[in-house]
Amino acid sequence: MDKGLSVRQAADFMEVGAEYTDFIKLGWTTALIVPKLEDKLAVYREAGVHPYFGGTLFEAFAVRNQFDDFLRVIEKYRLEYAEISDGSIALPHEQKCEYIAKVAQYVTVISEVGSKDNTKIMAPYKWISLMKAELEAGSWRLIAESRESGNVGLYRESGEVRQGLVDEILNEISNEKIIWEAPLKSQQVYFIHLLGSNVNLGNISPAEIIALETTRMGLRGDTFHYFI
């Protein structure tokens, strides 16, 4: 998660973390105002990491009935991936799926499921229904929402994993199709224990990439004995 790195910071991040990073999300709408955006995108691409813009940017266009302008942004910056979400706006799910299908005609779609509002607790059956519909509409991967705070969506206000929710999702949806947002170390450890070293984790701070890789490899106290 790039929350506003400079070009120089992005280059430093890639020097250390490119080998362990598949995608870099320019968080929410930061891509609209960060200086030298094209230069920064070039840094990520040259390092072999795929950049894309946060789903809130799509929402900002969609809520203003400017979907065509959103497509032009994707085209302008030569993006290969786009995130479609509805975490900040009230969007009928059928309409969200229509947007997914339309965007999938141009780029690979990653869609986010779950609300950014910690007062809205979705039942597991609802998560599963939404996820299945979005995959059918054309999503390549599903992001399970947590925000960068790690206390909504998949998690309780304390940051604790909603284990029953995760178990029910995995009964119906292939783990390979899901990117679990896990900004906190305890959450990363949970999913590595549950699903193995190569579990798809998202919403990771650039400063935590190396630390996370050691956790994946069993070279940190939290997973040391798990791998032995």
C-alpha cells in the first residue's frame, strides 16, 4: 500500500521490496494529487511490480456519474489492473457487478468486498454471495476489506480476526481468489498459519515488506516453530 510515497521513496522501496511484492496499490485517491505520478508508476513497472489505483478513486467517479472519465484515467496511465469497490458509497450490488463487467473488457479487475464502516457488520452468507457474484461478473481476484487500520470488515474493532467469517468464506470461495487485507502483524501471522506461506496478503506497509517475508519463511518468532 503506497499512501503517498515520493518517486525517491518508491525507488528505495523497490530496491528492498520488489522481489517480495506483486502489486502496489496507490491508496484510495492519492493518485489524483501525488506529484510526479507517471515517474512513480515507471519506477514500479521497471521493478516488475504492477501498480493500480485504490477503489475509492473508482467510487469518487462513479458517485458523480463520471464512469467514462474513470476509464479515461485508466487509459491515460496505461494501467493493466483496476480496483472496483463500494466501501464508501451506497451502490446496488447489481450495478457494481455491471461496472466490474464493463471494466473487465479493458483491464484485469480486482474487486473489494466489505464496508469501511465499522458499524456495518455483514453476515458470512452475505460476504459469500457478494464474492460469488463478483467473480461471475469478471473479477480476477477479490480483496477482503479491512482498511489500513485493520479493525473493520474481516476484523473486530480490536483487530481480532472474525474466524467464523473466514472459515465460512473458505468453504465456498477458493483461497487463491482472495487477497486478505492484513495490515497488522497478528493478522498476517493468523493467515500464514491458516493458509501457508504463499497466502495472498494485502494492505501491507512498504516498511513491513521485509518483516512480512521473514514471517512467511519462519524466520521470525511468530512463525519460527510453526515451520520447524
